[in-house]
Amino acid sequence: MSTATVANLPRISGEKLAALIRAKTPGITIIDVRGNDYIGGHILGCMNVPTSTHDHRMPELVRTLRNQNTIVFHCALSQQRGPSSALRYLRERERMSARGELGIREDGEDLEKAQRVVVLDGGFEKWQAACVTTSINTRYTKICLLTVHTGMAPIPSLQKTTSKIFGMRTFEGVDSGPAIGE
């Protein structure tokens, strides 16, 4: 049985994750576990697997991601849904591995030793705040510029600035809203 708990799950900072993305480090998958708030903004290229779907999607997720080296889970603040989802993923991976349901990784490595499961420190809100204030993550965050969703009221100054500068169109990975099919 795993000794992992929500309290001792490893964390990754937004800055470190952004650096890994910019370096195009292979084998990283970002899982956004938010539900409806996902469309208000999300890290470009992430998978949206809402917590409401975990009962039936977690085994599929473990099988699909078994060859990935780093799995990053997050929600809005990464205080409850993100860490709980990471823990659930670890437990499902352990259960499936014990039953022999996973097979071996393409690189031949042991799944539990080769795959690192982490939580994005501060969640999407901290990632987005760093993007807005420092522009460090701008090209890796999809932000709905009309209604920047932070769980609070939209930020009027950001809306005015972005609409003047970007004309409400895509600019360096920042999008004016979700693409069709997202």
C-alpha cells in the first residue's frame, strides 16, 4: 500500500513547470481536474479530466499515461481537487500494477519508479497570476480575455489592456476563448 498522502505529495512550482514546457521536455503531462471553471482559462496543452469523471476515467488515465515521466495535477488552488486527484491516480496505478493490468513501459522501466506524480503549487490561479504580472507563462496559458475567471470578479484592467493590445484574438498562445471541441 502506498504511503502517499495529500500532505506529502511532491509539488512543482509554476516557474519550474514553465521552464520544463519552454524546454519542450518530453514525457510531461498536465492534468487539469477542474470542471466548468476550466473554460475560463487553462494551461495550453493540458488534459481536462474533471473530478466528476474520475470513477470511470482513472483506470483509462493510468493506462494512457504509463509511458509519461511526469504527471502534474492541478485545480484552481491545488488545495483539494488537484492533490486528491493525484493521490487517487497513485492508488489506481498501484492497484492496476499489482494486478498486472499495466504491462511494462516502452522504455522497460518500472512504472512506479520511473513516473513522478506531482501537484502544481498554488494551482491555476497562482500560474495565471504569474502570467499576468510577469508574463513568464503567457504563451503557455490560454486565458479567456473577455471573462478572466479567477473564482472572483473579472479583472477590468486586464480586460481593457488585453483588448487594446491583442484585439481579442490569439496572441502568443493567449486565446480569446475555448476552441471548438474543447
